[in-house]
Amino acid sequence: MKSLSQQVVSMKPSGIRRFFDLAQTMENVVSLGVGEPDFITPWNVREASYAALEQGYTAYSANAGLLELRQEIASYMTDRFGATYDPATELIVTTGASQALDIAFRALLNPGDEVIVVEPAFVSYGPLIELAGGTVVPVACRPENGFRLNRDDVEAAITERTKAMLLCFPSNPTGATMTGEELTEIAELATKHDLWVVSDEIYAELSYDEPFTSFATLHDMRERTIVVNGFSKAFAMTGWRLGFTCAPEVVTREMLKVHQYGMMCAPTLVQFGGLEALRSRDQHVPKMVKSYRQRRNYFIQALNDAGLPTHVPGGAFYAFPSIRHTGLTSEEFAERLLLEERVAVVPGNAFGASGEGFVRASYATSVEQLQEAIRRIDRFMKQFEVTTTTTTTDSQR
């Protein structure tokens, strides 16, 4: 038989799923691995999809999505973030934010085009860029800067082949946020070097300490920015697979072509659920955000007390503690913690080379589960306290 695609064959499986799948084979595991809300989708959202099914809405929607949903998304973007889009020509409803990223890169990139990717980065970014023919150029965010992006580091990575930048703040996996002033410095680079910006804003609602700024609302950025967002995180709708893009018509038109041929449209019943989720967002989202903030405050302090230095994440629902002082690699630490104490986390190198020396732990789970995880982590870390003490004593001799 003829060989398969070398590009696909050479890709590594998701580092997140590997540890999650391993944990699934074990008993009594506290999983902090997968970034998924522990809230059930609100009843009124589920009921809206039930009602749509009962009323016979089982056919395709328009390729770009139900016009009513696109209109609601446009209102949401204006009311919540101050970004204005035409629902008829500048919005596409997608099957999750991941598909939105896929069609964005396929519409933007030619073979050899470079995309600056802020690291540590969500595991699908690199593969999606490569599948679209692009080349990933990672730019590391430094832990000493709270994993915020440095303008000079970005500019140093720009070449004549750079086509776009991919940003995600609040960040997965670090939880880092950027102020409007800090993002403006990055926006100036996009203008200076004539770059597109793909802004993954899936965690926009989960910003705890600072107001969220949508990149498209910055000066001159609307016409060169593709905003990607969705319902999975803030609306507790991960399994529904519903997302959207907001972008100028010139690129939305091309993304829609890819969407038409690859997906036709997002499931109609799911779109009715998304419509209700947006209409009732003030009823549910603030309560979930308040709960995540409370969990963050407990969990970050507890990790630091357990001997894992952790910066305070400004958003999302991830902690990114340093494990460098243990002498273990990220994968060794994650594997031993899982096997010895039945706590599942994700090794930081799953998010790029700059994530080595860290692990990602999601606090989107119950307080009881977080408390149990901390008890086990604290017990696990005791062995490294002994090692550190012994090493210090030996060196003093």
C-alpha cells in the first residue's frame, strides 16, 4: 500500500489526552488534567435544544449558521466587548473554537508562511498551522513576567515570511492575562509589519482581576484581526462543540468556503442551545465565574503552601506551577504524581518547549476534589523536601 501523509504521521498525539486516557484506566484518580467545566450546561439551554427538536428543526442551517444566532453573537460582541460586526457577512458559527482556528489558518496561510505562536500554547495550535501549510515560530512568555508577552521578543521573531500572530489571553495553559495597554504594544507590531492576528478569546469571560480587552477593539486592529470564541468554557458547553469567528468580510468570505466544504454547518439543534445561552448569559455566567475565582484563590495558595511555586493566574481556570526544583522533568513529575498519588496533571512540555519545568492543573472541578488533590500533592512533595534538605546539608559540609 502507498504511504500515508508524512505530515500527519509525524505529528505527536495530544499530550493532554495521553495522561487523561491513562488516568481513565486507573481507580480513585483526582483528575486536574482536562480543561473542562464541572458545571452541567444550564437547564434552559438544554431545554431550548429539546424544543427545537420537538418542533422539527432538524435540517441544515445556513452555512454560516442560523441568522438569529449570528445576530445574537453580534449583539453579544458589541455589548460585552465593544466590537461591532455585521452578522450577515462577518460572522461564522463553527463546530467549536478549534474548527474556527482551523478555517482561519486555512484561509490565511500559503505554504511557508510563518505564524508567531505565543508559548506555552494550547496543544492544537501548532498542528493546525502546519496542516494549513504554515510554519510555527514560537515566542516564549517568561515566568518571571507572569507569562505575559514581551513586545521585544515578538519583534525579534518577525521575518519577511511572517504572515500572522496567534494570541490567547487569558492563556491556556498559564492563565496569564494582558492589559489593554500591553496588548496595544503588540498591536503596533501588527500594523508596523502588516500582520494578521488570530485572537483566541475562548476564555474572555473568565478574566478575574482585570477587564478583558478584545484585540479587535484596539486601534486599527479590527481589519486585520480574526477573533475566535465559543461556548465551551464560560457557558459550560464543551460537548456541544459550538464556536464562532468574527472577522472582516474579506477573510470571512474565504473562511466560509473552507467551512462549507469541510463542515457544511454547525448542528442546528446545538445552535438553538447557543442562542439561548447568549440570551440568558447574565443569569448563569457570573455565578460560574465567581465560583472559578474562589477556587483559584484557594488552589493557588494551596499549591504554593505545598511547595510548588505558582504565579496567580489572572484568568481561565488553570494553575501552572513550577516543578523545576524537584529535579524531575515535566513528564516524570506528572507520571509519578499519577502513579504514586493518583492525581492527574498535564506535563508543561505538552504546551511547547517553554512549558518544560511546569505542569498544568485545572481547577475547574469541585472544591472537595481540589482539597483532596492538595492533600495528595502535599504528601507527594514531602519526598522532595527531604532531598532538598539533604543536598543543602551535604554542600555545607
